Amino acid sequence: MPLEAPLAPAVERAAELNARYAHHGATAVLRHALTDPQVGRIALVSSFGAESVVLLHMLSVVDRTVPVIFLDTEMLFPATIDYQRDVAERLDLTDVRRIRPDRAAVLNRDTESLLHVADPDACCALRKSEPLERALGGFDSWITGRKRFQGATRATLEFFEADSDGRIKVNPLAHWAREDVQDYLLNNRLPRHPLVKEGYRSIGCWPCTSRVEAGEDDRAGRWRDSAKTECGIHFKDGRIVRENA
């Protein structure tokens, strides 16, 4: 069999994909992302958080065999772990990969599980960025559930973007409004994360997540009272990237 041609640089591919699918809807973008040769081998990365079930359901309709990477930081709410199991079973997702931090690295760098207090960026690197780097080792692209309305740092999000190390990030829901998410949840009778009804609109690790008040943006409860707004997977020095370890 002839060898597959190498993929073009991620920046070029992202620009071409955005031009080609600029006027498509979320489901169409997802469907094309799973089959377009410019995207390559792909997985969906999900936190199984407040709105994750929307994209997970969409994937289950299009192709439930696509790998789903679930980053278990070992500091998640117990409700998130239960919700992950329930959603995966309900949607019949056949390849959910629960990824944990490296045990030796945790024992070396966060023995007392207090690194998030002293250095939250280092904690996110240890428990999220580095495990994700390993999990994505065999993929050319990955799918996220990020949306423009989630905060100022995501206001210009496109369907496709170049990653820092040559991968494509696919954001099928980038242009959705909050009302679109709610309509999809209701119309498809999807189960909500149990913490949503308690005022959590963006759900991460329990030490760094708090309830969101009326009038605040969805991510106001993440790393409250600090300048930190992202876990390090998507942003660095104000640019949309995924940090290496």
C-alpha cells in the first residue's frame, strides 16, 4: 500500500478548513471533521462538565466509536465521576479513555495535593496538560466543546484552529449562543450535570471551582479572585495554544 502523504502545517490546514466550512452548522462541522483527510486521526476531549453532554450526544449520533478522552485530574467532584459513567453508558460511547496524571510525577511534585494553592498553573500542567499531551500522542486533531459566549478569551473562536505542536483543534459549537445549548439539551432530553442546579456553570476541579452568580460569565467561578482564566490546555501568553509540559 502507498504511504499516506504528510499533512500540511496546522496553520495552513486550519485556514483552509475554516474557509471551506465557514457557513456550516455544528453537526456538519463535526461530521466533516471526522472524515476530512486534512483533519487526520481525531479524538474528542471532554471534561464531562456542565455542557459537555451536548457535544458528546452529537458525537454519539454521528459516530459513537470515536475515541473520547476524559481527563481525570484526581481532584474532580465525585459528582463528575458519576456523571461521566452515566453519560457514557446512556450514549453508548464505545471508546472512552479515562486519563489520569502520572503517579510518580504526582508523588514527586504534589505529595500533599496542595500544589493548586501554591502554584495553580503548575498543578494544571501536572494534572491536565501533561496527561493530555500523552493521550493525544497518536492523534492529528482533537475536538473541544468551547464556545464564544463562555468568556472574553474565547470571543473570537473559530471552528478550526492550529495547535502549538502541529495538531488541529476542532470547535463545532464555537458559534453557538447559550440559548442554542439550552435548546439542544431540552430537545434531546439530555441529563444535566448534577452540580448545574447548584449554581455551577463551568465545572472543573473542586478546589478551583465555585458557584457563578447572576450576571457573571460562565467561567467566573473558575480560579475565582485570581488572574488565571484557563487551565493551560488552550491558552499561553494570550494566544490560543496547548502548552507542552
